[in-house]
Amino acid sequence: MNKNELLKKFGKNVKIERIKKDLTREQLSEIMEVSVNYLSGVECGKANMSLGKVLELAQFLGTDIENLLNFK
């Protein structure tokens, strides 16, 4: 797996968890205090998120960090 594949799989996991919580990108970006463009980039696999932000994201989504980092 290369970096681009990793980012795309992570972004897909983020989108799935966000939709499960019935949140729009706008709502989640406001909660996380990041721009909608940044969150969109993460979900599309074009932006890289720090591990600290990944942990915050998991907490905001009420999910385990492992769900976001599951690449199978």
C-alpha cells in the first residue's frame, strides 16, 4: 500500500463514520474547528491528518480510533 492508497482508505473510513453519525461535512468541520475544505480533502484522500487530529476525530464521532485506521 502506498501513501495515496492509505489516505484514500482513511478518508473513506472517516466519511462512513461521519455519515453513521448523521453529520454533514459542515457540521463536523465546525465541531472539529477545521475548514470544510480540509475535511473534504481528508475524505477524498488528498489531505493528511495528524495522529492527534485523528484521535480528536474519533472522539467527536464517538468511535474507536481503530475504526478510522482499519484498512482491510
